[in-house]
Amino acid sequence: MGDRRLPRKKLTSGIALLGLLGGLGIALQSVGTASAAGTSFYVNPDTQAARWVAQNPGDPKTATIRTKVAEVPAATWFATYDANTSAVTASVRAVTGPAATQNRTAVVVPYMIPNRDCGSHSAGGAPDFTAYDTWMKAFAAGLGDREVYVMLEPDSIAQAASCNSTDKTARLTALSKAGATIHAANPKARVYYDAGHSGWKVAAADLRNAGVLTNGDGIVSNVSNYRTTEDEVAYGKALLTELGAPADLGVVVDTSRNGNGPTADAAWCDPAGRALGRTPTTETGDPRVDAFLWVKLPGEADGCLAGAGQFVAQRAYDLAVAAPGGPGTPTTPAPSPSTSAPGTPTPQPSTGACTVTYRVTDSWTGGYRADVVLKNGPTALTSWTLGWTLSGGQRLSSAWNVVATQDGTAVRAANAAYNGALAANGSVSLGFVAEGQPGSAPAFTLNGTACSAG
């Protein structure tokens, strides 16, 4: 694997040198900088959190969100497909260029694999693998010639067999080519292949086929999830052992929101009671663990509290307040979010005449996706709940634009925080992914009143 990699022992000795200088009382960084021990990571000033802070100077939440979220180094995601390769390269340079000027290391996330997120909350990506290869070359051209951390395609390997098993080989091949493309463009880039997390494990064979041993610098886990750092370190090191314990591969853990660990039921979609985790650093205390990073940006929704990737200030504030060493309960309580928690209001009665159009839009061994369009009747609603029954043993695994729960065969899908107002004769789109086979179309109720099939 040659000279393209940064020797791991060199990175470790750099950390040791910083520790020695600190022990001698030599100031390593000036007050107000956003640096991580060992490596100084770049703070993008144009995140959604930073924009919200600038636009809301008088909000009681602003100071906490500024210092605990917006000023902490975090990854920049590239998730909007553009066939204009020059524009793609320029957008990456807009991050890596300022990072280089500040002598800091950028963390970037290419998120463009075809059939991304199985078409769920974060659906999108390149239209096909040929377009993906072209896009990746343009992305890599913007990485510059300095060290940059690349978190390659979150969820792409964990979902390789579940989204659409027919494209698994093509997907893994594309990821291998992506790693090679990035290193060819910038030999100092550090490429980490996504490995799901300790509760959603990937196979070592899939990582091999995706090129991690030849085109990667390690694996990253827990992206956008809440698993504990301890569990993820153990999982990552065990996975490296399965890969043959290559000396030049390391582990990265996303610690952006895992300060309180997962919920008892391991909910992944905007669960309450979570907290910011350890701030980004390469000083991990373990030679096999390269870094703890904030890959998912705190405050950006998973897709239940708001649309996937949408910044919710109250969410960012709650994560910060709950964090170990966080600000605690403020002297002046922060106001409630502008939209109340989904499902809190008692749904008002519906006068009927609602219509639901239901389509199974994808299926695979062991699961399927269904898209639903609800058309309201003649009475405007300020909150709503759609109900249906899954009588064939199916189990929900995710849903979007609603907060869905399942009790036995009964499913209750309450409006999300941003779409509770439903005009008379208005429509709303939602959907879900479930384990099992689709079976026949279910019958739906709106606020307890039966709807007709569209």
C-alpha cells in the first residue's frame, strides 16, 4: 500500500510530542480556536448551526448552540448531486481551501452512492454508477494536497444487500474505485470506509470487496447514530482483527451525539434524551483508534423530528444541555420549539372523505418500501394521526415525514413537527420501510375515521 498513507507511528509520535509540549507549559493553541488534540480540525463557518446563530442573536439558546455546536469542528457533507463537475470540485475546494489557509484538517463526507439510504429519509445520490464515478473524480479533484479526512459513503456497505441485492457487487466495486480515485488525487487523504455500528454490523468480506485493504486508511462507525464510544471502539477493533489486523488501518468513531448512548430500544430516528459526545480529537488513548469525530452535525434531524438534515435549534440545544460537562439547566429556560413535539396535541376529529394512495415502491429479500399519499377531507386539521394494520407479521424498521410506532399489528403514525397543519383537501406524502413481505394493501384511518383507497 506504499507511500500514499500517512504512517500510523508518525501520527502517534506527533500526539506524544504535543503532550510533552503541554506538560512543559508551552501553549499549544490560543484562546478561542477550535482545535482538537493532535490534529487541528477545521470549523466550517457556513454550517446550518452557524447560520442559525447569526440569524438569532437574541434567542436564549444562541450562546449555548454557538459554543457547544457551531464552533466545534465537524464534517462537511456533499450530498446534492450535480452533473456539473466543475461546480462539484469548486464546492469541495470551498472547504479544503480555507482549511489549508488556517493550517487545519478538513473532514468531508461524500454521500452520493446510487440508491442512497434505500430511498428512505435521505434518498438521492447519483443516478447510476457511471455518473457516480464521474462525480467522485470531480469531488476528489477538490481535496487539495494536504491531509484531509474522508468518511466514505455512510451506510453504503451496511445497506449493500438490503436495499437492492442486485446492485451489491456494483456498489462495492464503485466504493473501491472511489477510494482509489481519492488517493490518486490526494495521496495525503485519509479514507475511512463506513462500517455501520455495533448494533448494525457489516461483514469483513464486504469491506474487503469494497477495497478497504487496498484503498482505505481505516473504518468509521456510528455515523449518525448513538452507540457508546466504548462499544464502537470494541466493534471497530474486532472488525480490524477479522480483516487480518492490518497495521496501517485504524478506527474512527462518530461521537457527535452519543454522550448518553442509545435508548433502551436503540431508536435511531431523533430519539429524545440524547447528548453531545466527546469533541473531535486524534488523542484517543488507543493506537488502533485514529480519531473521534463529529461526522453527523448535532441539531440536524434524522428525518422524524424534521426532514432529514434539517437543522432544529431546540434539538441542538437539548443535545448540548444534556452533554457531560454541558451548561446544565439555564438560568433563563429556553423557549419551546416553534413547533410542538409530534403527536402531542389530541388529534381533532376528521369528518371523513379522506383518501390514501398506497404503493409498494421497492422490495427485497426480507423487506420492502411503501410510499403513501394522504389526501385530507373537507376539514382542515392542525394535527393528525394515520393508522393502519400490518397483519402479515411485518415490522416497521423506519418511516419518514411521520413519527410512527407499532404495537402488535397496529401502526400509529402521527404528524411530524413540521407538517401537522393539513389544509382542507390538502395532501401530505409519507412512507415506511418494513421487514417481511408486503402482502395486500392495508386499510387506513385518519384520526380514527376510515379513509378510502386512492
